[in-house]
Amino acid sequence: MRRLFALFVLLCCALAVTARPAAAGLTELVDAAWQRDPRARALDARRDELSALAEVAAGWTPGPGAVGIANRNDRPFDNRGRQEWELEYAQPVWLPGQAAARRDEAGTALRALDAERAALRLELARRLVDTRLAWLLARGQAGLAERRLTVARQLADDLARRVTAGEAPRFDLNLAQSERLAAEAAVAEQDLAARELARRFQVLAGSPPPPKLEVSSAETAVTLHPGLVAAREATALAQARLATTRQSLRDNPEVGLRLRRERDASGAEYGDSISLRVVIPLTSASRTAAREAAAIAAVTERAVAAEQLRHQLEQDRAQAADQLATAARLEDAARARQRLAADNLGLADTAWRLGERPLEALLRARAAAFDADTAALRARHTREQAEAWRDYLKGSAE
């Protein structure tokens, strides 16, 4: 019975291991990175702030009213029993056109925030993809270094046996051991680089980099780059704030309702009265000009930045197309070089075993083959980076 239970536990563990997903989705990784990025959390907090401001802008009044109470008497002086009580409620009211301008500003601010969130998600996706590609390159180079070390150890062990048997010179054994030591150093270096990039990815996403990355296959109709959309929405927000400034040249008027209850002397009957108070603040030309000038400057700055970003994206897209075409040609050349180096390595190995070529020729051929493998790996990495950069410029990294 215990053996059956142990077998059942082992089977469950095996099924759990095999059921573990080998790939991760980029959208899920971006969601995880969003929770760890301080800028993203700040945008989430700003959404609550802007939602509250939108509720204020949708209200009947620009702000809460105020309640006041006052008492006047003659006790410190004649003390004839004079009493006067006043209760007042004052409410600020919108200026003409101010409420509509505030509502438009609140809606534009929410749209600008959504655009900024989309742009930040795209930036996080690009950072995740770039870091993962760098990790894949380091891991691939570590694998090549491991293979080089395995071959070097086999050669050193074979030559050690042949030197002991008197079939090979010690000079060849020294060369083989030097190659083994160099391969061990390369393995340590590449493993360190791969671990460092894995830690960097984990800082971003909170999880190790996945060997496979699933990108949504659904075609999203991205007409504009999210960064450009965010820049244009920021310009629209600056224009909305300018309109609000022009509708708020003075402080808000105030309407007050005052209730008064008073008597002239002790024993006299109290009299009640009601009054309406309206306060219209005056404006200052210098203060108004300064506010409007600052708002106009903000609009100009945002508009110029959006236009500059548009030109930069156009240039980057043209450059990305050239980079991708060049990377594809370089990868083809690297693969051709890899095939030639592998063929030369086979010829050199056969010639050395037949005694036709010295060990130095075999080691040179092996070094050239490993260099060609590394070049092919880097060429593929360059092509993948160019594809990721192209997708980022299209605004469809996720």
C-alpha cells in the first residue's frame, strides 16, 4: 500500500512538472512589470485624482459652500441688552463658460492619461523584449562555450593517454590543456553574463526570463504610435487648460444668504430679516496676462514636442527598415561562414588524425568554427533586435 501511495505521489509530481508552461505571454509579463514600475503606479494614482476632479467639474458649483455665524451685543459698553445674531450660507458659483471648460479639461486629462499609460506599456514591453533577447544571446554563447569546453576536455584526455603511451609529443598535450583552460574561462564569463541578464529581467518582471515568449497573434489596428498619441493628447490637454484659464480670469463669484435676528434693548421683541449678498471679485490685468502667457507657452511646448516626435518616428522607421534588411543579409553571410568553418573543421580533424596536419591546424580550425558559430548567433540576435525595434516603432510590441 505504501509503495502504491509513493508511486501515486511521484506520478502527480511528474504530471505537475510536465504541465508547467514553458512559455510566458508578453502581455502577462508587461502586467507584472507594470506593478513593479514606480511610474506606472503613479499613473494609477493619478487616475483616481483625475476622476475626482472630473466629478468636481460635473457639479453644479465649483466648490463647497461656507457657513458663518456672528453675534453682536453691547455688553462691554452700555449693556442695554442689545443682541444681534446672523447666520449666513455662502456658495461660490461658476463663471460664464467656466463649467464647460472645466468639464472639457477633465475629459481631456483622462484621455491623456490613458494615452500615457499605453505609451508606458509599450516602453515596458520593449525593455522586457530587449532584456530577454540579450539574455538569450548570453545563454546561447554560454552553450557554445560549454560545447567548446567539452571538445577541449575530450582532446586533452585523448592526448594525455597518447602521451603516456608515447604516441604523441608533450607539446601537443600542452596546447590541448591551454585550449581547455581558455574554454573554462569562457564558460565562466558567459555564465556570469547570462545570470546577470536573468537578474535584470527578474527585476523588471518579477520572474525569470522565459525560454519562449508568446506574443498575441491578434492583429491590432494601430494607426498611430502610442507615444505620438500621448504627445498629441498632452497638447490637447494644454489647449484645454488654456481655455479654462481664459474662462477663469477672475476668482469665482459668491452668492450668500444671510438670516438676521436682533433686538435693540432688553425686553424688546426680536425682529427677523433676510438678506442676499453677491460678491464679484475684480480682476488684475497683470495677473491675467501672466496666467494666459504661461498656458500659451505650455501649448507651444507640447505642440513642438509632438511634432518633433512625429519626425523622429518617421526617421526611425526608415532606419529600422534598413537595419532589418542589413541584419538579414549579415545573418545569411554568417550562416554561410558557419557552414564553411564546419567543413574545414571536419577536414582538419581528419588530416590531424591521419598525421597529415599538426595539432595547431586542428585548433585553429576549431577556433574558427566556434567563432563562426558565435557570429551566426550574434547575427540572429541582431536580426531579432531589429524586428523588435520595428515592432516597437509600429506600436505593436505586445
